[in-house]
Amino acid sequence: MASIVTLTLSPALDSATSIARLRPDAKLRCSEPRYAPGGGGINVARAIHLLGGSALALFPAGGPTGLHLAELLVAEGVACQALPISAWTRECLNVVEQASAQQYRFILPGARLSETEQTKLLTTLNELPELDYLVISGSLPAGLADDFMARLLQTVAQRGARCILDSSGEVLRQALDIGGLFLIKPNLNEFAALTGESVDESDQLLRVARSLVDAGKCEAVLVSLGPQGALLATRELSERIIAPTVKKLSTVGAGDSLVGAVTLKLAQGAGLSEAARYGIAAGSAAIMTAGSELCRRADTERLFAWLQARS
């Protein structure tokens, strides 16, 4: 199987708790906290591990929170390499109000990387013994050098690796302007914001997606459509994949599960169409789990078999 590395530039130590009711200016007594690794690329690597594959999670980490994050990954059996930095890794907080069953997610900014740390990260990536697929997922910390993304994608290209990007906004726009991406995976809102065009209809969505491919900005576009599935566009094919109907418990982790499953199938030698179906199966499986739990392998395989039979 081809090697997979995930890169998370803004990792997080995620803590979760619950309270009876949210009230201002009061001491809110919370339940025992639960901790989990967080950050786009880290969750992609975790999903790959849950699906029976292997990926190396590469990320900057600093302070006790960074150490705790790495320890949690090791405990899960996820291969990881933490780049030491001076700033503490951020901690994000999820709070469930028991009275309403509403979830509140407090997302702190990612730890800044010094110029030396940015260069060290790129050097580390370039010196990895194996790199066939690189998944860049999640937000970027403030303070990155203007040419950081260009240097990052150049490093990937020099290694002959395929780059999969799951991000949004200026990060996605900048990466597409640089070019050299293998696959991008925006959701519908992110894709509309990127292109500035209406993509309410399938034919409009396909036309805009194909225009990115035809312009050489990437080789494939996979737009996730939530419960409606996804649209896949390359030079050779275009396909709308309908998601299976499942009981929704939580959408947290669905996107990371999708990307992890797609990457795993590609690394195993599958084509994009089959990989996209496996990704939709994993994303749907994640929706069936509560809280921030990712996809379960048994659910993913069952849903994938259903999608394959329909195809």
C-alpha cells in the first residue's frame, strides 16, 4: 500500500464536558472532562487507523497540551510525529447543555509557528522516508510566511507525492492558484464561496468543478453535499454519488472520515470513483456515531457494499 502522511498545522487538544444549563455570571459546575486529539489532518489519520489502514500524523506541538495530544494519539495506536514548538498547542472546548441537548463549541486560535519552526516543518516533511499521499487538512495558524504554502506544495511535488487538500477560504484559494494539487474536498458552501458562483443546480456545480480541473489547478474535485452525497469531477469523469440514508446522531467528524476513507482507498490502488464511494460510506458512518466519534469500520464497510451494489 502507498504511504500516507497527514499534516495538521493547527492541531488541538479537544476537551468535552456537559452542564445542566448555561447561565451568565454564574459558576457552572461541569461534568468530568474527556480529552481527544483534534485537528483536521489528525482526525483524518485517526479515521484511516479505524478503517484498518495506517497513516503518519505530522503536526507541530508545544507545551503540556501538545504533549497530552501526542500521548492520546499513541494510546489510540495512531502513528505520529510531533514537531516541537515553543508555543503551547491550543485547547478547544465542547460543552453540551443537558437541558436543551445543545452543543457549544469554543474554538481557540492555533499556536503560532516561528519562521525557524516553519522551515523545520518543511525540512521534516521533505526528509520523511516515505511519502506517496499528503493530506493537508484544517485551518492555518496566524503568522505563516507569505510563501509558506508555495514552499509546502513545492516540497510535495519534489517528492512526487499526491496532495489532497481539505480546507477552505483563502487557504484553498491560494493553494489552487499555486496549482499542483491532486484532489480538493470542499463542501458546497465552501465551494460556492471559493468560486463566487451559484452552484444550486447539479449542472452548475459540475461546470464550475470541471473548470478548475481544466485550468490545471487540481486533478480532481470532490464536493461533499452532506446528506445528498457528493459530486466527483475529473477530466475523464463526472459522477454524482447519492449518500445512503442513515440515522443522524452527529455530523462532527464526518468530513474527516470521508477524506480519510478516500485517501485510504486511493493508497490501496483503487480508482477515484471507488474511493469516493468509500469516502461517502465513511462520512455516513460517522454521522451514525454520537459526539465527536469518527466512523466505525463495520458501518463503513456495510454502507460501502450498498453503494457499490447501486453503482
